[in-house]
Amino acid sequence: MSEAFAVPDALAGERVDRAVALLTGWSRSEIQALLADELVLVGGRVIAKSRRVRSGEVIELLAEPAPPSLPTAEHLAIDIRHADEHVVVVAKAAGMVVHPGAGNPAGTLVNALLAPFPEIATVGDPFRPGIVHRLDRETSGLLVVARSDLAYESLVAQLKARAVERCYDALVWGEPASRRGVIDAPIGRSAHRRTRMAVREDGRDARTGYEVVRTWRRPAVAQLECRLETGRTHQIRVHLAAIGHPVVGDGTYNGRRDNVALGRPFLHARVLGFVHPESGRALRFEEPLPPDLAAVLATLDSA
């Protein structure tokens, strides 16, 4: 779904969430959920819900709201790596969406967590309770969820201060010219395909550090260790594609090719480190590659 309309004179000066609610008949909470998922654009750019619109500006809706009901508990299999009264660290499987949203009203990580940890329902945003950062649907690996208000506020502040360690394993096509580097390029919605992200001058600040771990010649691929300094949608995938080295298996950003059989992007959140919100102790977790990605490397080893 994609719909665009111009702001009428009568709504000039209104907050974008209120303006879209009046134009569509949807609730402000539904609009705010779309804004949080970067599915509402004004002038082609992601904006805050408090931004006031101007007459004639073009608002684009990239999806319809999820059902207005709050997420409910579902007994789904999840791998918990750590749990205490304030935080839960989960190894998310590829294919699982983190929280309910447009097109994914149930079956998410949030639904799964609400069964063993019902208290997260009151932490943070009620439509994505406990969630302070996300992984793409097809990205596997580590994610921390807040179980208390103290943890939520602390983790959000740590992420804003770029104090959370987030390290990913990626397999890319080709070998970067530099063994290590930082990709510093703003990211925003693609002007051509709104469901994709792209490097854009008017996008949001985004920085990804990388280091080449290993290379192969046939096929010509390289394993990278990538470190997030910011957390934009599809950031690693967009940045690596922008420098000419798309992630293997990533059909969205030109990384799917016949000579490596993989049905998802080779991207895995391997390391997660943060300061515990109550004790102040540094916590660090490491998750090995899941079987599907390890099998790809084994195939390359035998080539």
C-alpha cells in the first residue's frame, strides 16, 4: 500500500499525527505507530510525530496501521540467553518480526515474550512493549528487551549515547579496498522504491564501522565484522550496498546471486554489550552463527 496526499490549508500548523488522523479517520495512536516504523513521510523524509505540517506539503503513507488492539501473549519458541528482573537478552531467529506492525499483527518476538514476561506490557510503548532496538525480520542474533521502566530509560539513553556495543557478522560480495573503515553516510527512504532505504543527503545520520575478517576468491566474497554506531533501518545492508559490496543473499539490495544459495541476507547480530541499568555492571553476550549461515561458510571452505 502506498498513498500520498497534499496538506490542505485547513490543517496547516497541525502536528503530523493529528493531521493524518483527520485525513484518514485512523486513530492518532495508529498513526504514531506508523511514524515509529518510518512508514509516514513528509516531503519524502521520515519525520517526528510532533513535526507540524505546512499547507501543500505531500504526506506519503507506506502502509496501513496494524490492528489497534494491544499485542497479546503467544506461546512461541524463543531462545533466551539472559534474564533478570530488569532485562532479557534474546537470540532472535531469522524470519521472526520483532514487534507487531503493518502486516504483522501477531507471531512476533513481543508476542512470544509476553507469555513468560507479562510485565513488559507496561514498559515503554504499549504497541511495542519493552523494545528499545530492533533487528530486521531476516537478521538473526542478539537483542535486549527491557522488563522495567528503569531498564527502558537506561537502555534508550545508552543507545542514544552510542554506548551499546552491537557487532554483526556479514558476508558480502567482493572485497572492500580497505581492510577496515567507517561508512559515514545519511540514510533515508528511497525516492524510487519507498519500501527500501537508501543513502540520501537529506537522510538521518548513520555510521557503520567494518573490518575484513576473511576473504575467498571463488566466489569472490568477504566476511566482515560490522559495528553499529547508529541504528537506522536496514543500516548495514544499505551502507555495504552503497560501497559496492552488498550482503550475500540480500534480494532487496542486489545481494542475491545464484552461486551462493541463501534465502536471506547473511547478517547476524553476534555481539551485544551494555551497562546493566541497576547494577551498573558491564554485560557482554556473544552468539555463534546459526546453522544456515555456518553452512554457507562451510561450503566456501570446501570450494
